[in-house]
Amino acid sequence: MTPPTSTTRRARAAGAGLAAACLLAAAGCAGADTNALGGAPADAAKLRLMPLTPAAHGRLDQADWLLEDEPDSLDLDRQGSSAGRVVLTNVCERLYQLQPDMSVKPFLAEKARTPDDRTLVLTVRDGVTFHDGSKLTADAVLWSLKRHARDDMEQSDEFGNVSSMRKTGAREVTIRFKAPDALFTKALAGDAGIVWNPPQVTRAGKEFGTPGQADACSGPYRLKSWKSGDSLTIEAYDGYWGARPLTRRVTFRWASDSALVNALKTGAADGAYAESPNTAAALRRARNLKQYYGPSTASLVLIPTARGGLKAPAIRRALSLSLDRKGIATSGYGGLVQPWAAPVGAGAWGYETRRFAAAQRKLGALAPATPTADDLAEARALVKEAGAPADPVVIGTDSSQGRTVVANATRAALQRIGVTARIKTVPPAQFEEFYSDPGARDGIDVLVGDWYISKSDPMGFYDNGLSDSSNNWVGFKDAAYDRLVRRALATLDDGKRARLTTDVQRRFVEAAVWIPVAQVPTALVLSDRLTGPPASQSYLYYPWAARLGLRKAG
């Protein structure tokens, strides 16, 4: 799906993956039955989030990896999907690289400097070759950036603030901006920073990125084969400029729901990044597997609409105070999501981590994990002051397990504070229309939603609260908020931007523009004989397979 703003995307990691009504055919639809998810739920408060799994000590000839879908395309400019990224991040490289700890550093851009706050000068790394043996040059970098920026490409909105891009030296590309842009280098660690081999892309034309086409990249792996409907294989590139990958070959297959769970349980597959917390929960007690959880930007949220039931900020704040987030985490997700007071996960903290962590904890008074008697009393007072909506608040959801639990908890929270509510359940395909079609939202007051951002900076989320944002469904308008957001987005200094961001975040949560429910950590399920890859959301943009290897040397 094309992102509705320049910095924000729907969460496949927490969304479409959760839309499977049943994860285990034998268990049926688990609902709140945590035993069906793999026994007693995990304690969300005790989940240890780690950027990396322990280092591998042995090389591996072949790994079998599972995806939940076959990639639609390996041309992420035209059709970006999480399945495509999981594969391609091992094959293609970017000008900047997202690290396992969610920080960002120059990569194919060996050096970067900012002679002024509207200029970025990139020095292209020397000695890098594409998989056909041709040299990666500044011309290839500039060509790739211009391709990403084309109006018909998925990353075009990342270049809206760019005024010019030019080759200014044998290994140098200079980018000029209309205004200072704090998030652009983070975009270059994502799909906007992929460097393609221009002749290969041009020769393939519209067929580029489809089965049978070469990959046109420079990463530690090259695309060996793609048998549509069956499997996709990558193998180590012998001419790679960097460290040799620990695993020589990775074969990807795709399976959903019970087939994916069973393949991992039986050892038919070596690992998978679980797109749904419930998949990980179903495998928690498997004896031949280990699970790792890492920081992610993904979150579960309630998104109020302009229909009217939650138009009053006081009613939204009251709902946030009365929502049992801990109960949702336990009953809906086996304890593998964490009650959270901000609308974006900790994976967004790619810098100034302590400052953001402290700010998130302070928000707990507005979005408690478990509401106390005092929280409920305050919520009821807010409802009394604002006046309860005359009509029932309509909660939009689909029939998936997690969302059903969230919807029921939302209705219960509203009823506890004197607001009547009812649930509107729609098929998954219709549910997706709530995000893209304002008309589809006419019949609901709040959506049981999910979100993630591709950039490791919270400001990649908070533009959703701008007065003119298409994601500001409830119509929140605050000139001071708008000024702060734009100031933060133009502040290049990380410390100064973090201070502005925590102020923006507080205002967003106080106004309950969206209501945070939980953060959704990345879940890596891995054979107990293997280790090494990142456990964080970086797996979508970092060459995780290169670190995969045997736990013990041999």
C-alpha cells in the first residue's frame, strides 16, 4: 500500500498478519484462550527486547527460511512489501544503513557532510561492484536517486523537499533541499536509498523485479533463482566488498497460518520473522526453537474518526484512561505485545534513547497499563463534563483474534465510564478500506488499528497530527502543534530535535488524536542450532542473513 504520508506506513508487521482469524487449524480461533496460543501467556512487562541475537560461531551451507507471502516484486520502487524486503535487504544495499539497534549510519555513502543545513554531500564508497561485476559509481547513485524520486515510484514522497540532485565529483553526489530536512538521511536507510545497477534495470524494463530477472544490486547475496509459486533462493556473492556471509545459501518458501507453524515445529524450516505476535505465541513452547524479541516501531492503536462519537477530546482522553491495555496484551496476543503509552514503538528511538524512554514513562498517567479506581473516576468526570455521546460509539474491526479482543476491551472501557458502544465487524478486505477511503469510515467512530513507521525517528509518526494530514481523521487542529512539528522536522541536531519531539508527543497523547494501546515487538523464531541475525525491525533493511550461522563451531 502506498503510504498516506511521507513518513508513515500501515503495519504489515502488526496488521495484515494479525488479520488471520485462526493461526492454528487444530486449535480453531483462539479468541482469548491463551492455552490455544501455546500455554500460559508471556508476561509482557518482562519481555526482553534485544537488537541482536547472540553471535554465531559456525558457518552454514544452507538455510531454509519462511515468509508469510510470496514477494509481489523485487522492484521495491514499484511494489514494496515486507516479504520483498525480507529477501532483498540481503541482496541490495542502501546509501545509509539501519543498524540492529535502530541507529542509522552512512553505508554505500562512505562519507556524508552538511556544509549548510540545506545541503547533503555524499561520497560514494570506492571498490564496490554490482553482481554482474560492474563498478558502483556516483552516476549509478544519482540515477537511482532520480528513479526513486519519480512521481510513479513508491518513494517519490521522500523527495518532496529536494530542490536538486547533482554529481559534483568523481565519487560525489550533492543533494540540495528547499528547507532543512532532518529525516532525509533516515529515508536513505530505507527504500529511497537503494542503489540500482542502471543498465540492468533499463534492459529489463517493466519486467525488472519479476521471476527470471537479475537483481541489479551490490549486496552480500545475489539472487540465484525465483521459481514463482514455489521458492526463491539467494547465494553469497563472491565479489562482495565487505565481510563474507556466514550462511552460503538461503532458500525462501512461503506459508501462512498453520502451515508456517507446523514447518517450524517439525524442523522443515530454520526460521522466520513472525509477522503476527500470535504466530510467535503458538510456537513459544516448541522444544527445537528459540524466540527473540526486538525493538520495533509497530503499535496497536485506536484511531478516532470525524463521525462524531469521539469528536470531543475529553471523551477520547476518558477512553484512554479507562482502557485495560494489560488485559488486551494477555488475552489478545499471549503477552507478546506490551502496553504502551505512545502511539509509536520503541524502535523509533534511533537516537536519544534515554530521553524518549523517560518521556514514554511519563505518558503512563494518560494511558495506564491497567486503569486504577482513580483513573476511572477521572474518566467519568471527563465524560460528565463533556456530556456522553447521544448515540452509541461504533467501534470498527474485523474478526481477527487480536482486533476482536481490542474491540471488546474498548467497548467495556466506554461502558465503564457511562458511554454506550457497539462493535461493527467487517470482512478483512473491507476492513482495509477504512484506512484508504474516508467514505468507508462514515459508519464508525473509532478504528481498531495498527501502524508502523519505516524511519527510526518518532517524528516520522507525529506528522499524522498535523491539521492538514490525511491521517488526522478526527480533525484535530492546533496551530502550536503544527509549528512544533515543522520545527522538529527541520532540526538537524539530534538532541534539539529529541526535545522538540517529546513536546510534540505529549501534545498528541494529551489530545488523544490517536489512542495508544500497545507496542508490537519484532518476533524472530529460529532453530535452536542457529543464531546471529538481528531481532529488531532492522531485519527489513539490514542484511540479516549474512549474520546467520551455527550456534556452535563445527
